[in-house]
Amino acid sequence: MVLHPKAKVRVAGQEVTFCCKASGTPVPKKYFWYHNGTLLERKALRYGSRLTLRGLAPEQAGTYHCKASTEAGAIKSAPAQLTVLAQGQQSCKPEPEPSLVELPSECPQDAAGSRYYNVGRCPPAPCAGSPANQSGCGADAGRCCGVRRMEMREIPCAGSLLPVKVVAECGCGPCAQPLVLVQGRVTAADTGEPLRFGQIFLGGRKVGFTGYKGSFTIEVPPDTQRLVARFVDRQQRFVDAIKVLPFNRRGGAVYQEVKMLRKKEPVDLDGSRSNAILLGEASGREPVGELVLPAGTFLRPSGEVFRGTVKASVTFLDPRDMATAGAASSDLSFADAEGEIVPLRTYGMFAVDFREGESGAALQTGPVEVRMDAGHVWMPEHLEKMKLWSLNPETGLWEEEGVLRPARGSRGKREERTFLVGNLEIRERRLFNLDVPEDRRCFVKVRAYSNEKFNPYEQLEGVVISLINLEPQPGYPANPRAWGRFDSVVTGPNGACLPAFCDGQRPDAYSAYVTATLGGEELEAVASSPKLNPNAVGVSQPYLGKLGYRRLDHDDPNLKKTAFQINVAKPDPNNVDETNGPIYPYRSLEECEEAPVSANHLRFYRVEVDKYEYNVVPFKESDLTSWTGDYLSWWPNPQEFRACFIKVQIEGPQEYMVRSRNVGGSHPRTQGQLYGLRDTRSVRDMLLESTSGACVEFKCSGMLFDQSLVDRTLVSIIPQGSCHRTAVNSLLREYLSRHPPVAENNHTAAFTMLAPVDPLGHNYGIYTVTDQNPRLAKEIAIGRCFDGTSDGFSREMKADAGTAVTFTCQERPTGRESFFQRLLTAPAEA
């Protein structure tokens, strides 16, 4: 499906057009349209790939999707929502929805004991289309609800007034079209070496190369529903990796680690004789099956039989090894007869590469036999449904090659076994799979939070949640922790719903291993030991007990705290305790996606050193559509985010909070006005006594949102405690003196500068990273800052490397306020 219908909003009486388009061989010409799952009558509506509805009535609201069909198969589009408004009904209410921001710690709490303030937000919902633009098949940006007017308020905080801009009115305007990117790194699954200058394909089109360190950036084409990327090693050391990459439709970049499977060393075969290659015999395991190659089966592309020496490389991906899940291709899905994309459960994948011994020219094969040992299939119903599949590299979907049928055979002299046997011809270099369709499916609700408080308004978007389906306990005889399937979903404003195999009869029939990453950083799972706390996990008892939630380090102390495992117990509809999540039946996807935050769900959170961020113009970094164009916006450009950090060394007996206060420095519209505050706790250097370091964000200098004049941000760095400045990086001091105006630094308890416009680097103690994703830009900059280099990355503080300013702090005499505290209580005097 290359064009999917788009969501529309119309007023009753208007008309609407939905469009879809499929590609295939032969070219699809038959299209069917459905409203809320019911087929619409073709003759009455005279539709093809376009569906036009005139004189809309309220009962025509709902979901619409199309299905394209040929004799080769069918494919369904994603559903599109049609909203039909009554005459005079507003699609964008002028009153903003509530949205809370946390105020600085020195601000007083309200009557309810909260330090949160409602700044309002406009939901980015689509607005009704104008009657003039009804056809709607082009790349029309459309109109969306957004901020029409903001107001400045001032909040009394510790003897001064804290400015904050709040949304006063919402209205319809052009929809924001943020750049949607997938970034990441491609490395070998076994050694971690990067794929240098590998080719990247979307469909059949080459879109770029990986970098020297294996890094890549893919811009997601508009209207993409399923992003299928193929990574190719030009030196042919690795099997092509075909990945279905999750992305955030609301904009910004999602980070993905891509693993490639190293090709098995080729063996020499005699093309004139019959040969057999074992599948899955590595690491001393019992083979899963074998590939039987009859005499004379190797063919040149012309069809001529090749009987010489063949270099044969057959690489088997064994699901009995948990480590191989990350290197598996595709998302193990196929299109069924109705065109719906449905999941497979794998028993192993293999890639073949046959070449002539002398010339290295690629060879094809005539009919070959795939034999699978039935002893590795413990579910009796799977024996009847096992099929042989090959992966289409352009769609990322598996296509049926044939059925595997039971036959008797022997391995060794006395051992008689049952094998599943199927045939295929290898005409192109594809990945093959031993799979069964599995229809026992559910969804698992997961949310990610910015900290351990699990506040509903502090959820993180753009987090990649990955779920690996593990086999039932009996599993393979050799390893009960075999995996059968994996999926990745990106969290939105209401979390994520991950597909998983489940069972209603036995709660532990299927289990799931779940992880979460944001910008390459692993988020932490909620603890399950020493005592399981249902309020922290997010699931009430007794269902939590049935799910058997456990964080992985409690099973094995050597494992990280960044994953949990559950039994995917299908909810019993007759048990009220199991009807509120976190597991939902497969047909209840909408219920899962729209579940309130009070419903049961599983959780991850960021482990942050004490950190606080305050923006005068509110902005949610995980939702780029929340950006507002304003002179006081911390990030002036929603397409490109520049993160700036300064490294502070502190010599003192403990760890200290360090604040950056950022105000307009040179721009006439913002001079003296606050942009925002950043508080960061210093991190102890494990190699230096009584020394810690802090990487403190400050607002970069540069153009403001109107892109007409540069502002040099006036940045003050103030440690909390009885501290005085003892050193400033000489290169930074020299740079600032050569680029006037120079900020006054007459108080030794702080460091003030008009921030540099240039990205200076570690020699100056300034770390600057630009990216299309603000969180990723900050993560990379913090990693470099901790390391004290301009291209490294560390999570261990090296306090004396790449430092900009040094403070010496001591324990304060009792009763005497620090400069930091005086700044909070009496800023004018301080």
C-alpha cells in the first residue's frame, strides 16, 4: 500500500474524498472501501481508488479503509478517521486544555500543596476543511488546532516575580509539519564493529549510506505507515538487514540500534553430488533441521547446470539464542488473504549465498528440500501449520513459499525421527523462514515517564518500547528461553500498545521480555524486589500476580535493571479485575490506545541525577507540535535543535546543585528578560578525591524565532552552597574578551558570560550539538561533556577534563545563607 487515506474533519453537508493506492505485480486495479469495517457498495458510490462522499450526514462519521486486490493477493490500508461536525460546531475550542509545568523549588506551593502551574495547551487536532478544498488527495498540509494567543503572567517566587507565558486562546491555522526522522547506528551483532559506508535502501530506492561509525539518518517520507529499510554491506561480510523501523509521526528523531548478522564462512560443495547443510548446529546445539541440495541443483542465471565447486554460505538465525532477537530481519509479519498484516512465530531463519568456486559469480538453485526436525516443535497445532516463507526486501513482509509436511527420516544409524519437509527454488538472494501464523494475540499497554514520580503529565513520547515474545516454559529441549517474535512501538502522548502472543488457558504459556530506549539511552523498569509494589508497577492485584511481573536483575543480578518479564495472560472478560489493562484482547486495540492513565499499565522511567528545567514559554520536548513561535522560546527553530552545555568542576566535600540562569543579552526584544532556568546536581568523579563535575545546559546564542537578529544569551552559572570561583578556562576567557560585549563577573560566587555564538568544543569547556530531536541533541552533548571530549561519550564523570569553570565549595557556617539562597530570597540585594 503506497498511499493510505488521511483523517478528515468536515461539517455536515460538505463532501469528502479519501484516496488510496497499492502497487504490485500484476498492478492492482480492484479496490474495496469499508466504513467501520462494513463493505460499501461500489455501484452506489462509484468508487475506485478514490472514495467521494457528498452531502455528509453525522452517521457517516467513523473509520474508513480500503483494500486492494489481485489474483496474487490483497492488502489493506491503515484506517482513516472521518469526523462530521454539526453546523456551527467548533472543531477547535478557543479555551485551552489544562497542561501543568513544575515551578522552581523556591516557588511556594498552592493550597493543595502542589508546585505545578497550569499553562494550557491546544490539542493538535485537525480542523474542518474549507468548502473550496474538498478533493483532498494531494499533499495538503490541512488546518489544525493551535495557539492563537499567549499571555505573560508573573508568579511570586522567593521575593521576586517569575515570568511564565500561558496559552490564552486556541484557534485553527496551518498544521505544523515537523520533520520525521529515524537515526541510529548499524553494528555487527557478534563483535559490535560498525557497518562503515553501508548502503541504505527504502523500497528499491537507495537513499544513502551509513557513516564511518555506522551512524545513519533516514528522513521518513510523508504518509509513510510502515518504514522498511534495507542495510547492505558492500563487502558482503554480513547478511542484508531488512528492518521495519518505528518512528514518531508527531515529528523529531527516533534512535534505533540495528544489528547485522555475520555471514557464516562458506564451505566447498561438489555441485555434481548431493549435499546437506545443517541448520542451527552451532554452539553444540542439536540442529533444528537441514537444507538438502540434490546433485545438479546449482544453476547459473542463464539456467545452465553448474557442476563444479560451489562456495556455499548458509547463515542460520537461531531463536533458541536470546541474543539473536536484535539481529532478526523484518517484524515477522505477512499479509493474509484479506490483506490484513498479521504476525508469524519463527522457528528459525536462514540466508543462503551460493557462488562459483573460481569466479565468485552468484548461483541459483533448482528445487531443494528443507527438512525440519519436528522434535523442536512442542505445540502440536504448530506441526500442522508450519510453512516455509521468504522475505520481500521491499515490503518487509514474509511471503509463503510452501507448506512443510510430516515425513519419517533418520539422523544417525538407529535414531528414527519425524521431519517436516518442504521444497523451494532459490532464484534470488532472500532470507527464508520456518514459521507458523499465530492467532492467539493481545496488546500490552506500556508508558514511559520522565522520573520515578510517574506523574501523568510527565510522560515521555518518542521512547522505543521493544517486546520479545518468549516461548512457553517447556520450549526447546535445549533452551526453554527461546524467542518466537519481537515488536517495537514508539510511545505517543498516551503511551504505547505492543502486540504480543497470549493465552487464555495457561497464564504462563507465553511470556514477554520488554525494554525501553530513548535516544540510545536505556530507561529503567520498576523494581519487583524486595517487595512487589502494585502502585509503582502500575498494575493492581490480583491480576499483577497472574502476570508474574519481574525485573530481570532480580532473576539474575548480572542483568541490567532496564528490562522486565511478564506472563502474557489473556484477560478473562468475565473477571472484572482483568478488564482494565494492561493486557487487552487483539480486537480491543482502540480501547488499549485510548485507555486513561488511571487504567492498569506497565512502566519505565528515566533515571535522572537531580535535574530541573524551566522554560518561560512552555514546550514539551517529546512533542514537537507543542512548540510556539515566541521571542522568549528556549528553542527558536522547531526543525533544528541546538543544545549547549558548560562543564563546571567543583572541589568540595559533597555534590552540589548548579543553576544556569538564562536571560536576553543583546537582542532589543529580549534584553534582560528570562528565557529559562536549568538546575543540575554535580556528579562525583570516582577517581578524584572531593571533586565533582556538572554538565549544565544553557540557552545557546543565535537567531531568535524570527531569524532576523542574533541574541547573545546572558548566562549566569551559580552553584548552591558556600562556593567561590577559583578558575576559568583560559581559552574561553580569551574567546569572550575577543568577542565583546564582555559580561561583568564581579561576584566570585558565580560565573557570567554572554554565551558564545560559535560551537567551541571541549578545549573551551563548552559542548554544542545540533539535531532534529532536542532530547537526542542533549543526550549526545551530555555524553561528550561527561567524557570531556568533542566526539566521545561517557556516563562516568571525568571532572577535570574539558572544564570551563572551577568553583571551590566548603561547608557553610551555621546560620549563614549561600549566594545561591540569597539569590532566591532577595535577588536585588544579591
